[in-house]
Amino acid sequence: MESKIQLFQNTLIELKESSSNETKSTAGDKYETALAMLHIEQENTNQQLEDTLKQKILFSKIDPAIPASKIINGSLIKTNKGYFFLSIALGKTVVDDITVIALSSHSPLGQKLLGLKVNDMAEMNGIIYLIESIV
């Protein structure tokens, strides 16, 4: 996550430098178009940076050591379809040769899993997820 934040910050610096280096030596319309494109790219990168920083804050508030009898944010869930870590959407990772999918509690599957207990089931796109354990 830190590398992603650094990448967005570096991109913003580069875009700012590009904007500063853009001169009016080119035709007026071309210059204005180039500046507008740089501005749009800056706005997009700023939004991505802001979203990533929010995810970092949310992730830092998760304490997976808190025992829970039902699925909450920070739960590691073993289902009949694999392992899920309810946190933020980070995708797949492999831990001790076990594939774990980190998904957001705001995702469709995350919303269906929240609050479930061992032996409960959730259905998503025709797939049944049986909760085998909650860590």
C-alpha cells in the first residue's frame, strides 16, 4: 500500500512539473488542450491517492486479534470455497500456501458475509458459501 501511495505522489509531482514546463511556444489551442489533459490527469491521480489513503486508514483500524462469534471487519473466514479476509479490497494473496482473498465489507460478497456465523450460508451469483470457521 505504501508503494502505491508513493507512486501516486510521484505521479503528481511529475504532472505538476509537466504543467510548469508546458510553454506557449506551441499554438494556443494545442497549449490549452495539453494543460487541460494534464489537469484531468492530476485530478484522477489525486482521487486515486485520496482513495488509497482512506483504505490505509480503514486497514489500520482492523484488529484481527479480536475474537468474534460472527463475521466482522477483520475476520478471517474459512468457507467451502476458500479463505476470505474481510478488510479492504486487496485481492488475492498466498499465506503459508493458502490463497486468501482480501475483500471489502462494502463489496457485494462482503455485505452478504457480514454478521454470519459458523454453519451459516451466503449465496452470490449462484455460488453457495458455507461458513466453516471464523478466525
